[in-house]
Amino acid sequence: MRKFNPTPLIFLCCLFLASNALAAAAVEVVKNEGQLSIRAERSGNGPSTPSSGILSGKNILVASGNGRAVVRIANVGYIVLEKNSSVEIGNSQNHASFFRHLTGVIYYAINTIKNQSRLVEVRTKSASLGIRGTRFLVFDMNEKIGIGMRKGTVKVLSEMKKFEIHRTIELNEFKAFREEGIKSLNREKKAFNDYKNSTQDEFVEYRQEFFLKANRMVSIDREQRVDELPLGGEIQTKMESLEHYSEYYLNQVLD
């Protein structure tokens, strides 16, 4: 009788276990404080577990009022959840293909991946962000969605009607105006104020999508009005706080 050789079967079992381990490691909580729950369903009726460690499948991560977390997303990068924040991580073939920003303040640090054919997306209530090799913050504020850019560029696409984009560009206009040869500072200021007051409405445009670059921020309201400003204020403060909390992990991002 032919003797059974178990080696091929053992090899296949090991291969299966290894592939499952790699798939599960696609999403991993690497640092957290306070209460962080993990749910399988967006309705909140699914299982909830206090959390740290490796996750698998589609997950909703919820940081409570005293919770914070740093989450590694395989080769995609890291996300950092602030208190009272939640995000859905959608997987495709065991890799994060999109993030659905549900509530609160979340910092995204995304690797630049060579030969990547499709951008990772961050989806909000009113817009989708196509991202690759960038660092930025997404936040909810009184029925508005805000985006603060630290590094790189994101493409922002409206999920509804066209954006009504208002840009603050007076400083650049003033610099150009000054360089035209007006010598007196007082005369420059008066002339520019007159010019600005007569042309403010010209800085509005309507687009289905726009690009947001480093050190800029926008707010998007329910009517798709976009106000773009230099990065600063409370948004920059929140960004710096999350960067400090996750500094060790952000240093590993390849952007």
C-alpha cells in the first residue's frame, strides 16, 4: 500500500493560515487611549469590542469622548482618530479601498505608492477626496465639512451640485499690485482697498471638482459653498495636536 505523505497538506494549511494572517493585518490599531469601539455595522447594532490589535473585514471605528487612536492601514498609511470621531474602513481584496468619514476629526497620512492605478478615497457627506501621498485633516463643524491640508494635493469631487468656490486671494493680489510700481505705502493700501471692494465678487467660481494644496483649508456647507483660506486657527491647532500624538508612526509614512 502506498504510504500517505502529509507534507503537501501541511504546506497548504500553513499557506492558508499565512494568507489569512496577512489579510487580517491589513488594518491594525497600533496606539489608543480611552475608549475605542469597533463595529461591523454602521447602524451600531453590530458587535462592539474595546479595542486594540488586528482587525479584519469592513469595520466602523468609533473613538469616544475620552478616546484617541492611531490605525495602520497596511501599505496605505495611517489614520489618527480624535475624540468623538468615527470612520468606516471599506476593504477590497483585503486592502483598504476607501474611508467613509462619519463624524468628528480624523487625520489621514497616506503613502505614495508607485504604479498605483487607483486613488484611495475619503468619502464625506457631500464630497469625495481622491488621495495619494498626502497628509490632511477632515472635520465636521456645525453642519459643515472641513479639510485642512498639511502636505501634497487632494482632488475634491462634489457628490451633489457644483461647488460654489470662494477663495481668499487678496494677499497675492496686493503683492502683485504693489509690485507694479506704487511707492507710497499709504497710497498702496487705499488704492488696493478700493480695488478689492470693487472686485470681490470676481473671486467666486463654480466647479464640480477642485484641487486643494498644502497649507490651505476649506469649509463646505450643505449648499456646497466652499470657502478656501490659508491653513491656520483652530484647524491647525487640532492638526498639530494629532501629529504630536502620532509622531512615531507618522515618521514611517512614505509621502
